[in-house]
Amino acid sequence: MTVSSAPGKVYLFGEHAVVYGEPAVPCAIERRARVTVEQRSDDRLRVQAEDLSIDGFTVEYGGQHDGRHDVNVPEPLISAAMGYVDGAIEQVHDVTGEDDVGFDVTIESDIPLGAGLGSSAAVVVAAIDAATRELGLTLETDELAERAYRTEHAVQEGQASRADTFCSATGGAVRVEGDDCQPIEAPELPFVIGFDGGAGETGELVAGVRALREEYSFAADTVAAIGDVVRRGETALQAGNLEEVGRLMNFNHGLLSALGVSARDLETMVWAARDAGAYGAKLTGAGGGGCIVALDPTPETETALRFTPGCEDAFRAELAEEGVKRLA
Ligand SMILES: Nc1ncnc2c1ncn2[C@@H]1O[C@H](COP(=O)(O)OP(=O)(O)O)[C@@H](O)[C@H]1O
Ligand SMILES: C[C@@](O)(CCOP(=O)(O)O)CC(=O)O
Ligand SMILES: [Mg+2]
């Protein structure tokens, strides 16, 4: 039995634009997905996802489409989850050359699903790491991140950046631009997260931005403007100037809004955070619903979010210095 965990993340700057080669700065947070893997004596894959719904569910299959599950979970949720786990195991088969081994996989996670905190990347990174180690191979972090990226790329139908997977594998604050991925130094960042209880479909939201970009040159300019905001944001980060970082987060949010990936609850939470005195606030990840991230060293933003209609949960998030953790 082998166990690995990997963290989720927030985007300080640059989601969506990073898909088109602009830089982005995601930061790993201490909310993790933990994946336990045990090799089977046959070639089947059995996946138990404890947190995928209130009840959790189990699915066992030999091929991609003969899934059997033991509780009543909507089919699209199951196929989405199986896409990531399937893809991760495919990478494991490929990198180890052992393509006929089966696994029992158990996923436990405290990262809300589809909420912009990178649950998919965390699950994929932890699954690839645990399953390769179960077969006696420990991947270097860069190789692990690359394999996880290929999985997300395939599931999101060719529309993914390396940002989430590199950040989850490496931990800390990182900078990603195309295939150039680097850890960066960052000052202490007082993250506060607001969660509306909902989710957005990453693939669909990315496709929406792509379509806008193709239709309107000013949408393409908006994506490029996000890149400019990120570059200024990096300078502010290096200087430890949180006021400027916050202002640029606000600007970044406005541009994401223009690209159609915000939502009413996200706007309400962003404004609640700003009114409470946060340095800045923006949606994080694909959008459409899910989470916002604000910077506030005082308790004001968290308290305000708790009383904001449409906000289901508000919490602080610590930077996760460590990416993948090998637990057993
Ligand atoms: N705990 C989990 N168990 C099984 N699958 C998970 C789990 N967490 C995330 N996933 C997979 O990741 C998908 C969500 O990924 P995505 O839409 O990219 O949103 P995000 O990465 O922002 O959470 C889920 O639909 C599911 O397929
Ligand atoms: C929108 C995007 O930039 C980030 C998606 O993040 P998340 O899966 O919503 O946590 C897509 C990507 O970078 O692959
Ligand atoms: Mg994701």
C-alpha cells in the first residue's frame, strides 16, 4: 500500500490567460488530496472516492465504460472523476512500462471540487506519485508534474496549462509561462478564501474564453492585458508590496469578469472582501462559481464573508511549502 498527498492552489494572478502562453502565479495551499494505492492481482481498476459526493462512491472497471458504482451519484460526475483517475493510471502504465497492472485507488480530499482550488491537479499528482511508487519507481518532481499535466491536458480536451499540476507537485508559489515552470520567492501572503458552495466546469469555461478570443480582437487583447497585470504583479510580489499586489488582483478580476468567467456569487464575495478592507480580491481558477481569494492580514474579510449571502464557507489558507508528500 502506498500513500501520497498533494496540495490544492489559489491563483494570485493569471488563470485562463496562462492557457495562451501568458505567465501566471499560482500558490499551493494547505488543503490536500490524499490518494492510497494498492496493486491488484488482476488488471482491473477499483476507485473509491470518499469525498466526491456526501456519500462517496466506489466504481470498479476493467475498461473505460463498464463502470459499476455502489451509490446513486450522477453519471457525469462519475465519468469526470474517472477521466482524471483513468488518465493518471495511463501515465503510470506508460512511465513504468507495466501496462497490465490493476490498482485499488482510494481518494480522500479536503479540496472542494470544481471550485478553482485545483482539486483535479491534486488528485492526479497524488495518484501518479502513489501508483508509480507502488510499482517501485519514484518520479522526480518535474517528471511527476509533466505526467500530471498530460493527464489534465487530455481530460480538458487539449486545453490546459502546466500551472495547476506544477504548483501541486512542487508546492510554494510558482511562476508558469508556457512550458517554463519555476518556483518563486514570495512574501508572507495572508490568503482568505470565500466559497459559494458551487462549481464551474473547467473545460467549458476554458472553451468559452477561447471562443471569445477568436471572435473579438479585444477579447484577445484582454487576455494579453492579464499577462501585463501578472508581470507587474510579480514585481510587486518581489518588493513585498501587498497593497500593489491587491490592486493588481482587483484589476485581474475585472479582466476575468470581462471574459465572462465570473458569476453573481463570486462578484458578491469579491466586493464583500474589498469592503471589509482586503488588499484585493479576485476569483481563483476557472470561475463560473466556486471560490474567490482575498489578501487580508486582519480577521475582517473572513468575518465579512461569513455574513455574506451566497458565501457558504470562508477560511484562511496557509501557503503549502511542500508539494507532493510521500506518506507511506
Ligand atoms: N476527491 C475527489 N475524488 C475524485 N475525483 C476528484 C476529487 N476531487 C476532484 N476530482 C476530480 O476533479 C474534477 C474537478 O476538477 P476541475 O473541474 O478542474 O476543478 P478544480 O480543479 O478547480 O477543483 C472533479 O469533477 C473530479 O473529476
Ligand atoms: C482556467 C485555468 O487556467 C485554471 C483552472 O483551474 P481550476 O481547475 O479551476 O482549479 C485552466 C488551466 O490553466 O489549465
Ligand atoms: Mg482543475
